[in-house]
Amino acid sequence: MTLTQDAPARTDFVALAAELAERFAGRAAEHDTAGSFPHENIRELVDSGYTAMTVPREHGGGGAGLEELCRAQETLATGCASTAFAVNMHVHGIAMIAGIGGDAAERAYDAIAHRGSVIAGGFSEPGVGGNWWHPTTKAEPVEGGYVLNGRKGFFTGYPAADLLFLSAARTDDRGLPEPVGFLVLKPERGVTVTAEWDAAGMRATGSHSLLLDDLFVPAEDMVGRPGALPLMFMQGVHWAWCSFASVFLGIARGALEQVVREQRGRTLHVLDRTVAHLPGVQFRVAEMRTRLAAAEAHLYQAVRADHDTAIAEDPLGHYIEMSVMKNSVCRLAHEVVGLAMQVQGGSALLSGHPLQRAYRDVVAGLLVPPNPDVTAEWAGKHALGVPVFAEPRWEG
């Protein structure tokens, strides 16, 4: 999606997201049905400067903070959740890379802000089970860089990517695996799509499965120092989990707005009044609003936390708090959309109905990392003063 012009100056990305969401909503059903990637949506995101939102101002970007990012992503998701989810890999990834800096980050800023480049990230791997800090992709040192071999799953946004953010493991001086990250130009060889994305929900995200086969990566494309990848994520987890939670909050908000519009306009001929007058409808809509408010409060409390202090004082505790929040918001969002389905009734099951798509999309929030069981275990141990990483995990 590379362009040649500078990103236009933008300060209100939430308003921009509202404009884009309205247009994207008109294409969402078509892309969902076909399972096609919304290239035109990504093009509009690039052209409008949205994809430069989190690039620092001094590097030509929007310099958006975490709350503006989350508000914008929440708004964008009301129009097309797949587009919001796909671009989230890009916008939050930039912010996390910024935390480490270095030459790779500087090149990325220039490519994104001035040439319209788009990043896709690949950390999920078969058999890793969400433990992304233990990549099975191998990085073998060679003259001038590394050769990567391995498999990646759920490589969201790959069809539009100009830059690939890849994780791998090299062998350190002690003979132990050491996770490393690379930000590389999308290559002409060495990467093969082994399975195109075809899923029940988030169907337009282009989350393909990839094979890395003797992919050469220049040494200067390494992000940060060797072994810094887990630190980058621990220090930037609020950018990841808050922005992902905002997408699913946006799906729930869109479902509430959809069901309210429809019930106001549906007439129950037996009573000659709209369905909105039925107490059961009123009670469920009230419950939707309550759960949505709880999700919003939890998300934006996490967004506004003093992250620097939390990371300095208790980095593991900060990671756990952000993980608990993300899972809580996604669970509540799922409940809100489920209630919307009940209010709408059987028509919500029909292909093409926005609530059917919302229900399939919102389920993804329960399945993407962090794992809820691991999060609950860590949170409970941390609260009780039990060592989180003690082995064996359970006595007995």
C-alpha cells in the first residue's frame, strides 16, 4: 500500500474514524460474505493519515496517545470490525516499536508517515499456544544478517503489508534460545502463504498462515537489541491489550446502536406499537447499556493509568492488570452482542444481518491472546503472593 506523498496533518483521529466507519459499513457485509480483504478501506486509512496516527509528531506522524488511539479504534469498529482489527496490528505495533526505538524504528516512521507503508505482525505460531515469547521460528546467523525458517499463523493484515514484523529465536552465547524481532520489507521470496484466511468471524482481516523458508533478513532490520522482544511487549502491553479491547468494545457499541434503531422502527401489529414498548426489550437494552458501561469504564481506567510508574514498580503486575482488563472487556462485549441477538430475534441469524456478523466477530475477542485461563492463574497468584512462575505450577 506504499504511496509517495506525506501523511496529511490530522489532530482529531476520532472524528476521522467516524467518517471512515460510515463508509466502511457500506462494504462490510460484502467483504464478510466473500471473505475478501478490504483493500479499499486500507487505502482510505493510508490516504487520510489514519495509519500514521501513532507515529511520533517529530517524525511526521499524528503523535496520538493511547486514549485517542482507543477511542478511534472503538469508533472505526462500529463500521467494519475486520478493518479495525487488521489496522490495529499496524497502529499499536508502531507505538510498541517506538518504546524501543533504534534504526529500524526510525526507518519505519519514515516509511509510514511519508510513503504510506503498512505493517503486519506475525507472532502466532502452530504449537506455541499464545506463548509468543517462545517462538519456534529459527533465526540462523549468516553474513550480513539472519536466515529465518518457520511457520506463522494468524498473520493479520498480510495482504496490505509493506513491512513485516517477525519474531524468531536465535541461539545465544550459552546455547539457549533468545527471542528476537525483525521489521523487514515484504520480500519477493522466502515467504509463502500456505493457507488463506477462511474463518467464521473477522472474515475480512486477511489473517493468512505463512511459511518462512530460508528468508534472509538484514542484521539492521532487528528491532532493538537481541533478547529485547519480551521486554518490548511487557513495556508496551497497554498499547496492545487496550487497543484490541477497544475494537471489541466498538463491536458491542455498534450492536447496541443497531438494535435500538431496529426496535424503534419495528411495529408489533397486535399492539399497534413499536417493539420498543415491550418490557422485555426494554430490560435487555438496559442490561446491554449496563454491561457496555462496565466494559468502557474498565478499558479507559486502564488506558489512563500511570503506565510508566506501574512498569517501573511492578512490570509483571502491570502486564497482568492489562491482560485482566482485555479479557473482561471482551467477555462483556460478547455478552452485549448476545443480548442484542435475543432482542432482535430470529432475523439476527440471517446471513447479511449486521448482528449476525457482529456476533461472529465479537467471539474472536474471547479467543485471541491473552489466554483467559493463564491470565486468571497469574492474577490470582499475584494477588495472593504466590510466585507466578514457580515450578511445579501446582503442588500435589
